[in-house]
Amino acid sequence: MKNDNPWIDICPGIKRQTVSSGKSMYQMRAALEAGSKMPEHQHPQEQIVHILSGRMKLIVRGTPHELKTGDSFYLASNVPHGVETMEATQVLDTFSPPRDEYLAIDEANRQRG
């Protein structure tokens, strides 16, 4: 299946691309440059982070968890978390319910172009 969804910048050094979505799930790929950081944030969706390649720290409620290729981590809804990368990292993130705001951004970018 060809993925023609756009790559969207989330913050400096981190971008995402929607892989698939349905009625109750959303999946995206994230590309994180070495040394990039995502500030602490939270969202109502549950999230599973799966490391496709690379190494990063997932900081959950202030506690760092070092993740490497093949590792996964579950985040309950509304849990504060952020990211620091030690090397270029590729992540597959799955959310439930879907990230409707991300789907809307994808659609707006497709219409532009």
C-alpha cells in the first residue's frame, strides 16, 4: 500500500507521517533527528510507542526510559511525556482514539498541494 500522506513538522528536528487511521485507531511514523527534543505534553489518546530504529529517552512524568530498536512503551491517556533523542530515531506511534487534529492537518496540506 502506497503512503501518499505528507510529512508534517511537529517541532524542530521531529516530523510525522500518518500511516493509517480508522474509527478507533490512528497510526503514524515519526522521524527524529539526533539530539532533537519534544517538550513535555499530554493528550487524551492512549499511545503505544514502538522504536523502529535508533535510540531515545521517553520521559514520562519526569522519569526517563531509554528505548532502542524493537522496544515498545504504553502511555495511558493524559500522562505527561516528552522525548530526547540520542541518535536518529524512527518511531511507529499508535493512538486510540484517532488524532483527529493530525488528520485535519494532513487534509489541509493535501488540499494545498
